[in-house]
Amino acid sequence: MAGGPDAGGWIETVDRRAFDVTLGANPDVHFLINHEGVTLARTKSGTLNLSTDRKGLLAEARIDRRDPMGQSLEVKMERGDLDEMSFAFRTVRQEWDADYTERSLLEVNIDKGDVSVVNNGANDKTRIRIADARDALSVLSSADLVECRGLDNPLEALREARAHIDRLIAEVTPKDSRRLSIADALRVVEGRD
């Protein structure tokens, strides 16, 4: 943070369980660009889902392609102009080392905060990308199914994968699907609509 200890800043680590309490309380979180502006997705409306994975906070935003701001964001992400993430939070519990060069965030609260696609994230290893139907299907690859066997609740992991696929199908299904040709359906699924 702030350039690291050599520049008067510090090294910050987020504990794997830092989000457990806040996510368990169903926080109201907005998806923004650079922590400002009009909301593109929100947990309260069900268009933003938050969870944790092996790397940290995982955000899945379903942005309406009819929204001009969403369209603009999609273009910038496709070009690679925007590809990092950040989140706004309040610190609940933390620990510092003796010389205040390393901070461990043990618990954070993200209620009324945001997750944002940003120009420059505090952690340059963060990533955002546009998901498509192939991402949902990849969840069901044989390697992932084998990995599910090692989980405490493999059935729940498969249900989550199916729910993800169902959401993607709903998003690409036209309002009047009876009039859609096979060629048109393929264009929608492949993102050429």
C-alpha cells in the first residue's frame, strides 16, 4: 500500500477469513467503476454476487448490455484498458507488525461499500474479465468434477455451477425465443449479437 515500506507505505495482507462475517450478513454492495458513479450491479438487487475463493473476494456482476455505461465498460475490458479490481471496506480487526510496515486485515466489513473495476488496483494481481457461456461450462469439466469430490459439500458446488449456467442461459435467451433462428441463437451465445 502507498508504495510499500520503502516509500513510507506498508505491505497489506487480507486474511482468508476476513470476509466471512460480512458476507454471512448479506451486505449491500455496489459494483462501480473507480469507486464512483452510478451503480452497474448490486447485491441488494441480485445482480451482484459476492463470495470468496482460494485467492480472495470473488465478485460476479451481471451488467445489463442495454445500459450504455455497461456497453462502454465492456468495450474497455475487451480492449484490455480496464482489467484490475478493488473493493471499498471498513476495517473491523487488524494486526500490525512492530515497525508498522506490515498490516494483516483479519476482518473487514463491506456493507454499503463497493467492488470496482479500476484503472490501478492497490493489488496489481487483481483481475476482472467478461465471462461467457464457456466459463459456466468449464465448471463442469472432468477436472473440476474430480476436484468437487474433495470438497466438504460437492453437491452444493455442483448446484452453484448449475445455477451459474442457468443465469447465463437466461441472459442470452431472447424475450421471444420462438422467432429466433439457429444462426441467430449461435450469434447470441457467441457474443456476436
